[in-house]
Amino acid sequence: MPTDHINHNNHLTAEWVKQFRPYAKEGKCASYIPALAEKDPNQLAISIIGTNNDEMKAGETTELFTLQSVSKVVTFILACMERGLPYVLERVDVEPTGDTFNSIIRLESHQPGKPFNPMINAGAITVSSMLDGNSPQEKVSKILQFLEQIVGKELKVNEEVYQSEWQTANRNRSLAYYLMDSGFLDCPVEEALEVYLKQCAIEVNVSDLAMIGLVIANDGYHPLLNKQLFPKQVAKLAKALMVTCGMYNASGKFAAFIGLPAKSGVSGAILVAVPSHAGLDSPFPAGCGIGIYGPAIDTIGNSVAGVNLLKHIATEWNMNIF
Amino acid sequence: MPTDHINHNNHLTAEWVKQFRPYAKEGKCASYIPALAEKDPNQLAISIIGTNNDEMKAGETTELFTLQSVSKVVTFILACMERGLPYVLERVDVEPTGDTFNSIIRLESHQPGKPFNPMINAGAITVSSMLDGNSPQEKVSKILQFLEQIVGKELKVNEEVYQSEWQTANRNRSLAYYLMDSGFLDCPVEEALEVYLKQCAIEVNVSDLAMIGLVIANDGYHPLLNKQLFPKQVAKLAKALMVTCGMYNASGKFAAFIGLPAKSGVSGAILVAVPSHAGLDSPFPAGCGIGIYGPAIDTIGNSVAGVNLLKHIATEWNMNIF
Amino acid sequence: MPTDHINHNNHLTAEWVKQFRPYAKEGKCASYIPALAEKDPNQLAISIIGTNNDEMKAGETTELFTLQSVSKVVTFILACMERGLPYVLERVDVEPTGDTFNSIIRLESHQPGKPFNPMINAGAITVSSMLDGNSPQEKVSKILQFLEQIVGKELKVNEEVYQSEWQTANRNRSLAYYLMDSGFLDCPVEEALEVYLKQCAIEVNVSDLAMIGLVIANDGYHPLLNKQLFPKQVAKLAKALMVTCGMYNASGKFAAFIGLPAKSGVSGAILVAVPSHAGLDSPFPAGCGIGIYGPAIDTIGNSVAGVNLLKHIATEWNMNIF
Amino acid sequence: MPTDHINHNNHLTAEWVKQFRPYAKEGKCASYIPALAEKDPNQLAISIIGTNNDEMKAGETTELFTLQSVSKVVTFILACMERGLPYVLERVDVEPTGDTFNSIIRLESHQPGKPFNPMINAGAITVSSMLDGNSPQEKVSKILQFLEQIVGKELKVNEEVYQSEWQTANRNRSLAYYLMDSGFLDCPVEEALEVYLKQCAIEVNVSDLAMIGLVIANDGYHPLLNKQLFPKQVAKLAKALMVTCGMYNASGKFAAFIGLPAKSGVSGAILVAVPSHAGLDSPFPAGCGIGIYGPAIDTIGNSVAGVNLLKHIATEWNMNIF
């Protein structure tokens, strides 16, 4: 893709951000911790990165935000690398539920209480508990290293966010102790929670998100590093999970009307992985990663402006895996 | 694709059927009605049809079987054509549930009782109720006509199967009356059930299934008729539903490990739609439809030999939408 | 009890009715059928009958109303007489649920789907299905005969109410078909529903209710007929069910704060059975039956003025089984 | 009651214990902690104490065992005394559920997550959290003092049992953190749990249990101390709760077939309160308390031999509140 094209497209993304920013009014910043509640709800940023590192971006692209639930994809991939698929799948299923992200009902109603998928809190806490490392710090370091390799720069945990999350983590503690009781936790509850909440508090910008999306889109192959970072099968599985369970209990509607593997977080982050074959007519025919940030979320937990912006792009560029 | 290639491939499918037929032993024919219970559990048939009508097939390809839940995809598409998407989506959601196909719990636990998706019985009965026609016969005629246009031959309802289903339909009646009570049924219960159970009892063979799959794969365009039979958006939506909810409460695992839009029925039928971009390296780079029949099903309702055969093909031919 | 005393007490009940009638404003008449919706919400009537036929009454005591759920106690007793306890208890449990009267969730979530108790719709429909008789008419006749023997006069089904109920019975049909599917219905669904809905539409006044309550209070012995109408064990069981499940999902609170066996109906009826030992200090030391009618019900289904009036009497007269 | 009568009755209870001890074979000692698992499953002891301190007893009457869930009645009464009924009832409802004692589903499915009653773990933990005291030790001291006043001797927490419970309390922790998250916990989780688990580990013998039962039976009045220990209304409420929710999810059956206020624990303890009016024909016409210990419990959590023994006594002596 020639630079001109990208410049042209940067105008395009700027236009789009302008067009979709007003949708933020239909949502609200997450309010359960101050660090999220105090964000500017009108922000909207996007980055799209292709296999040859072409990037289109617009909006508050330097704004840092926490991964929140987007991290669930990352640690799931890491756990599969460290433990192997059979080990992971013995402890967490890959079925969508239609329930809210923090639901506990199914752990009791479906014996033996195996979490249904790694994209809801219960499953993600189980995944965090099985990461490699002798301490929460070690485990979190491995997550950071894995992500830093992908984004090519140092990342860190936002300590303020982490501390706030830690103090309001009662529902997650409830989930974790339930999992512990039924045998689906690999390490002590407080360790698993520390890892889980720290992974949620890792800070990135939209370009970082887009880069993560690009590697997933590329089946684990990092086009800039010329390196396979994780197995193709794990990447496919991650994308399947993003489609069936990635957008909380609006995943079905997202698949139906947008049709791209994506994972959202209550910070307003959306990670999108567009496989090459899903965007043959787009400016990124070899696939791309998309990172979006729009902190005003709907009641389900997804960025309102972000989802609308993404729907527009997917339609405009005819990107859809179905 | 030259004929030689296909002949070669027919040997291949014959080989595959031979290889995967023994998996049937791990399942059992559906037992709730005699017409299904008496089927030969060891049968296994497959047909794969490409855009230029090339067909690879093997096994009991002339065996007739009833669509059962596979019909849910068909009537959903038809309802969208007849009523328009907004009308349909107001009455049935498109979220996966993780519940069994005949579950009623969510109709009560999630107000206002809108069925979660059209691939479970509750949603499919709602869809059947909204089809166009002044009588169940008229509605069923329209379903048959729609399907006959796709497969290019006359189809009919297996009356024996229908009668048996009708007499054992208490659980479906329970669902239908519940839907009626909460306002999610467009016609009287008995009419909706007649349509629903007759659509389930439509008889096809694997080539018919493959042809239906081909048109869905092709976004509603029938390559032999050179005709757009239904809107592209409806086809995409149907494929999204097949991926998120098509294989009962094993849909997540199917998406994760096979990664193709598919819909199964308790008759042992599996309908698969492989979009062009999902099979670029396969003998059907422009996409294909796959029909499978293997009546021995697992406890969830999916053909055991069929799923294993499909997994093998998807892997061999590198077909995957993710 | 001398006549003077009762006359004095009639002034008392009149006073009480006057005092508690205004509570009706906090409720509303049931609205799902016109025959109930059109009732005068401000009516309040009470009858208290002792073992020597002394009656205290006040308010609209000649007003006829339908039994609705109050009939559940009656048919449960009748089924126990006709089939014997073991037969009945094999088909319906006696556990309270905390769920609404028309809930279906537990039939699916607690295998094998045996209804939890005969005071919720599911259980009551099962009970109706097991009554003796070759037709719904015969079964309803037996219910009427049983009740007529108790109240000493002819009773009949309010046809208008029955017809309205029949036409809006979708939720009950849903329950009945579910029960049929899991094997907890003894006769065809439509027959069971006809019996169930007709028993609900039997018309009585508060004196009739009080007389039914008196016989239950007296462990099945009718003091005026000098006759044991049903076994003591069945009467005890009925009273236990009234305490644990008789007031819909407010039964626990009713037991906690009023402490008397009672069964309510959405018509605003309340049947109360005060065993002799529970009212030793009351004007009815040998026990009594209480019938109350106050059609303005709360969201749970209980007469607002009726429950408050009853609480007052129980406190004043120190009547409590605990 | 003359001493002769009681001596005669002691022979009777000895006879009964002999007769019902074999029922223990149908149960098993609770196995989740060693201290309970190692108990002798064949033990069976009973004490019945009347208002004039007459005691009938038999079996292993000096055996000490922990209160477990029986303590829920005690702390509920204490909380009502310390905080007043309105405060307590704002934080815990009094409705039976039909669910297992450690179920968490209803906290999520019934907003705002108020525990349904104080006899299930969720409700009992809430109650423990609202007890008066600046530390868990202080709160436990108050429970012990309250009980010691009743039984007239020093009681203590079995530290071994408490330590074991503490280490296996994951499910209770899950409940407690859930309650904390929804605002139904009055103190930090670990404090509430310490109080809850220590109250469960208080050691008594059957005579102690019987004495507690006697005071509850007597509406809070201690006949030996000639002192009202807690308000009559609280005692009535406690007995109502024992009837509707006291025997885990077999409470309905226990009420139906035995008809006495009772509370069981997984240690095999059963506390029974027989109000005066419920046993007019028994050797204890002024009411009595019954304590039973039989560590072999059924799958629901109730002592098998204990329940059968109690049913026999209730029948023989015609004791029943209904």
C-alpha cells in the first residue's frame, strides 16, 4: 500500500472518528472505580495496522487506557502456549453462555462447575491461575513480556487502577473462591486474583491494541518480527472465542452484524483481528489489526462509539469472516 | 476444477467415509420417535458441491433423512426475506446461550422472554410462527418452494416422521405456549407447531444439503441459477448464527476446532457453508456447500462420525473462517 | 360460646373490616381476565366459624368470588383421599420453592422435573390430572361434591370466569405440556387443564371459605356433620403445605409474622385453618376456620387488606401455631 | 410429671434409640473435614427436657458434637435481640427456597441479592456479620454467653473443627464475597466468616441442644431461670423459620410428616422446639425441647437415624404444630 493511500485513509479515519464520536453520548464511562469513571467519555480513537506496518489512525491515539477484559484473549493464548491446549481445555470450556461477564449461576447449575469460556470473568480467572510462574509478579511479568514482544515497547500495569480494582473485587473474589471450591483454580485465590486484576490494568494505546490484533489476525505470526509467536491453532481458537464470546453478552449480535473477531473491555477498548481472507476488498487485503478506544460504554460493557465506528468500517470495506 | 480432480477426490471422500464410519459406534440414533430410532446407525454419507456444480460424494448418498434442526437455518432465512430483518429481530434475538436446544429456563429468567436465537427450539418456533401464509399448509408450501428452488427438485415432508413428532411434541408445545403467553408467537400455537414440525420432517439427501450449504456459502447467490435468492446480509447473519449457535451446546467447541458455519439436526444431518475466503487452499477455492449424514448422534445431538469427518476435511483442506 | 359474645364479636369484626378496608388501596384487582379485573377493589369481607357453628362475620359476606389458588388445597386433599398419599407424593413433592406461582424454571433445573409442591401451578395441575373420574366433568363433579359436603350447600363453577381463564391459560398450558413431557401428568393436558381451571372458578362466599378452613383446622373432622371427611394425616399435611407454601412466595413472611396455615388466591380469597391448640386464648379455643375476601391483591398475589386484617386478628387473639 | 413417669420414659427412649440406631446405616458422616468424618456413624443420642427440667435421655448423651447449622437459629435470635427485627429483616429475608444450603444461584437471579433466609449459608453469614462486637472474638463471645446462659454451663469452640472448616471454607467465602459485593454484609468478609465458622464449631451434647430447644419452645422464656431471654416475637419467628427452612431442602417434607420446628446440622445434630400446644397429649404437655445427635446424615444433610427417631416420637406422642 503506497503512503499516499494511507494518508488518504488517515483523512478517512479522522472523518470517521468525527462522525462516530457523538455516539459516545449514548453510553457512560464505567463507574465502579474512579480511574475509569474520570475518563473523558467523548474520546474516540482508532488505529488500523496492516501486515507491512502501514497504520491508519485518528482521534486520541496517544491516550493510554487499561486492557480490562481485552487481556482475557492475551492470557488465554499465553496459557495455551505454556500449558498446551489439552491442559487448558480441561480447566475451561469454550462455549458461549449468553450470560453477563460476571455471572456465577452457571458454575453451580452446570456440574462440575467448569467455567464455560475464558472470555467471561470466571474462565479468565481460571486461566490466570494456570499461568507459569512462582509468584503473581512472575506471572504478570510473563504477560507483559509476551505483550511487549508484540507491541515492540515497554508496557506496564497502571498501579492506581490495579489498586482500585483490588479493593472492589468482591464479585471476582466470589467467583474465584467458587472456582477454588470446585477444583478449577490452579493456585491460591489471592494470587490468581492479583494476576487477573493486574493483567486487566495493563496500559496500552490504540496502536498497541491494533498490533496485538494484527498478530492474532495473522494466526500468531508477527509480520514485522518475521516470527511465529504462538501456534496457528491457538490463534484460530482465540479468534473463534472472540467471535462467539468476545463482546460480552452482545457477542451474537456483533457476529451477526459486524462479523469480525473482537474483544472488548469496560475501559472502552476493542481489539479486532481481521484475517486476510476476511478483508480481501479492503485497503488491507492481507489482513489487519484494529484497536479502538471509546470509554463511554453501554450497559453490556461495550464502547458505544467504538462498536458503531467498527460496524461502519466493516461495512464500508466489506470486511466480514462469514 | 477438471473432472479428473473430482474423480480423484471422490476416491478421497470414499476413503474418508471408510475411515470415519467407525466413529458412529460412539453415538446412538435419536430414540424419541421410531422413524429416527430405526435408522442404521452405521451409515455415513457426504457430499461436497462447489460453485461450478462439481460434486464430491461418498457413502449412502441416496439415503433420505429429515432436516430436523437444520431446517431452522432455512426458515430463519425465509422469515427474514418475508418480513424483513427488523421485524424478525424484534421477535428473536441472535445470542448464543450454552443451553440445550429445548431449554425453557431462559424464557422465564430473562425478561421479557424473547427467545435468545433462532437455532434453539424456542426461537425456531417463533420464526415458524411468523412465516407468511394463511395456513400451516401454505407456510410449509413456501418453505418447500424455497428449498426446491435451491436443490432443483421436488421435496416433501415425511408424513410418518411428522406424525410421530406431532405426537411426542409436548416439550415443544410447552415452549410454544410459553412464547404465546409472553407475546413472542405470531400465530396460534398449534399452527406454529405444525409448521415447525413439518419443516423438521422435510426429507433430503446429502447432495441436497450440500446445495443448500453452497447457496448460503455464496451469500445467497445460487451459482447454477445465476440468481440471488436471498440478501447477502441475511446470508451473513445466517452464517454467524451457524457459527455461534449451530451445533447445539457444542457450538463453541465446533467453532474453536473446526471453524466453519454449520447446522446439525438430530437426524444426524449436518449442513456446512464454506465461504470462498475460508477455503482458499482447498479444491473448492470459490467456496462450497457440504452435506453430511450420520444418524448416530452424541448426547448433545450432533452426528459423531459426521463431526469427526468434517474436522478431518477442514484440517486437511485448511478450511476455516478464522 | 354464648350468643352475646358472638354478637359482641360481630361488632368487633365490623370494626376491623372498617379499619382494614383502606389497605385495599395498596393493591389492585387481578387484571388478566375481565371477570376479576372488574371486581370492586374496596370490598373486604370476613367470616370466622367455630366448632359449634358460631360465626362472626362482617363486610360483603354475601359476595361470591372464585376460589382460584385456594382450590389447590382442596384438590390436594381430594387426590390424597382418592389415590392415597404414596401415589400422590410420587407425583408431586412437598417442598417450598421461593419462586412465583407460575414458575417453570425448576421443572427443568431439578431433574426429573417433579413439581416441587401442590400449591404452585405446576404441582396443582399434576394433582388435578390424578383426580378420579372418566372425564373432566366427572372430576369437577367430585370436587364440587366434596366441597358441597363441607359447606352444606350447592356450589358451582362460574362459567364466565372459567371461559376467560381457558382462553388466557397459555402459561398454564406451557406448564402442563412440560409436565406431560416429563411424565408428571396422569391424563391428557387439555383434560387436566379443564379440571384445574374449573376448580379455580368454583364460586364461594367467605362463610363457605371459613367452613372449609374449619374442617381442615379440625383435622378433617366436620363438627356439624359429626363426620371425619378425610384422614387426619392428610389434614396435617395440608396445613403444613399451607404454612410452607400457601401464600405464594410470601409464605415465609406470612408464617413468620402471622403463623397460621393459610392459602390465598388471586381473586383475593384467603382460606385460614386455625387448629384448636393455636388459638387457646381466642374466642374460638376449639379452633376455627376463617374466610377472607379482599380482591385488591399485591404483586405477589395476596389480598392486601385481607393479610393485614388477618395479622391484626392473629395478634389480638394470640393465634399462632408456633 | 412424677419421677416414676420419667424413669419409665427413660426406658422408652433407650428402647427407641435401640430401635432407630440401625437407620444410621442409610447415611454417612459428613466427609468434608476430618473431625466430622472420623465420628462413629452408629452413634445415636436423644434428650428431651420439659419445663420443670424433667429430662428423658438415652444413647451417647455425653458425646460432644459441633452445632454446625443448628447455630443459625441461635445467631439469628441473637442478631434480632441486638439489632432489632427491622434491621435484621432489611438484610435477610425469611422465605424458603427449595435450594441446597450452600446455593449461590439465587443471590444473582433474584435482585438485589438479599439472602432468602437465615437458615441457608448465605443468610447465616449475613446474620453473623451483623452481630454486635468490635472483633470476631467479641462476637463469638457474645454467642457463647447467650448459649451459656441457656444451657447453664460453659461452652467452647472446638478449635480443631474450626481450623478445618476455615481451611475448606471456599464455598462459604464465595458466598460471603458475593454478599459483600451486593451490600448484604455488615463487616469484612474474613471477620464474618470467622464468626460464622466458629459458631458452627461450638460444642454441645444432646442435653444442651434440648435446653436450647426448650427455651425456643417456650417463646424465649427460660423456665429454670424464670427469665425471658428473648422476645416472644423473635421466638415465634425462629420457630416459623425452623418449620419452613430448618431441615435444609427437606424442610417441606419434615413439616409435612413430622410437623415440629426443628433445625439440623451436618454434624448430625437436630434441635427441636415443641411448643406447649403442640404436645398436649405427650408426657410434656407444657412443651419441651429435644436434642438429637446421629452423625450419619443423608445426602441433604439431615441425620438419618435422628429424623426417623423424631418421626416416631412425634407420632407416638401426637406432637405436631398443625
